[in-house]
Amino acid sequence: MDLSKLKKRPAFPFETIAVAISFSPRCPLILSEAKRLSDILGATLLLLHIGEKNIEKEQELDEMMANVGIDSNKSRVIWMEGEPVDTILKLCKLNIVDLLIIGALEKENLLKFYIGSIARNISRRAKCSVLLLTNPTTNQFKFKKFVVNGVENPKTVHTINASIYLAKKLNAKDITIVNEINVPGMAMAMAEDSTAPQAKEIRKHLTEESEEQINEIIKNADVGDVKITSKIIKGKQGFAISKYARDKKADLLIINSPDTHLRILDRIFTHDIEFILADLPCNLLIVHSRL
């Protein structure tokens, strides 16, 4: 494989989709979702199993693939033993994967296996976007209502544009771009001796500046007939948008991939993505912009 293709590769389109399979009870549902999404996007589908390969597992997988309509001639199964995170990342890199799908469990005993260290490490180190499915189903694809992070970051423009691309492909009409304004951070921006009117003016300025940045991205995007609204909310990054997505009953929360170069404070205190991974409000797409 020509690994140079990964460098500066756009965040979208998703041309190659990989799905990590573990033969869990929900595996057929995850395969069904992955197959449906790859069909809609016209993507190549790779099935990755990290673990032992034997006749029983091959037969079980063949049966699952047949049941959900995956054509073995139009997909590929890769078996490899090794440490889950490193092996999944290696396979995604070697196969120039654009989107990795992982089944995610909400508030279950196996939560840590999917969302704990494995998903956290994958999200930080992956050279592709990652989709965590919380509620896979055999029914028609239901990603219709998106909540997208609008935080001030060079990655955000790529995340928003990837969201619009996906919404158009899935015929989703409702995208809300949310920017979280950290109240303690806002307070630090105000002098201790600021008057109430001055404090109000500073808050207004920060809010308007945030809205302008989001509107500029939207103005330059090919939105088609997708309805896009912006929302400014107050609260800690990660926690606030997660709560908003839950309250809005979003089908998909879309965020930037974590910054790879963490500061000392990022290693000591909980990072914004940790709040989301700890208690997923809905399906989660982490967009990797390959900056």
C-alpha cells in the first residue's frame, strides 16, 4: 500500500470503511449498519477480526454476512491476532481506511471493552475517522438529526464539512452546530473589577465572534437543502455538548478528533472527549481531518 496517500488525505468522502467485529450478540446488527452505510456511500467494506481464526468462526461469520446481505465478492475479511488497538490501527493504516466502525455499548458490563481504553486509544491514534454505534439496528438507517461541534479549532471546518457530506448522502435535513463557551474561561476573560454592563458586553462579544466563525464555515460549504442552525451553549467542553445532544435526542453526535499533542494539563485533567466517551448520548462520529 502507498502510505503516502494518508498524508493530507481529505476527511471525506468515506471510500473505504472498516468494521471491527468481535462475535458479540450485537455483531449481526453492527454488520448490518456497516453494510447499509457502505452501500449508501459507495464504499469498499472491510471486516476486521482481531483474534484467532478457526473453521467455526469462519462459518459463523459467513452466515452472518449472508444474513445481512454482505457480498463476499464486494467485501474483504481480514483476520489477525495481536493487541486489539495496535492491530486495528495497523490494519486501518495499511488499507487506507477512511472510516472505522466500532460497536459501542451503553451502560453495560462490556462498556469498558468498547468505550474504555480501546476506543479512547483508537480515537487519539487513528489516522481515520471513527464511528461508535450505540444502538445498531436492522431497520432503515436513522441518522437524521446531527449535532456537530463548532469549537474554535483548525479541525472544525473539516468536521463541519464532513458532517454536511454525510447528511446529504443519508438524506438528513437537520444539523445543529454547537459551540460550547466555558463559563469559567469566560470569567477569566473579564477583569475582576469589570462592571455588570462590561461583563455583559464581553459575553456578547465572545458569543458573536463564535457565531461569525461558524457562519463563515457554513457560507463556504455546499449545504444543498440541508438545514443548518447554530447554537451557543455554556458549559465545560465535551460535557455540555453531550448533554445537549441527549436533550435534543440527536441520532449522531459529530466531534473533532482529539489533538495528538497533549499539554501537561490535558494529561492531568479530564479531556473534553472523555466526558462524551464515558456516557455516550447517542451514536458518535469522531472526524479525523488528517492535518
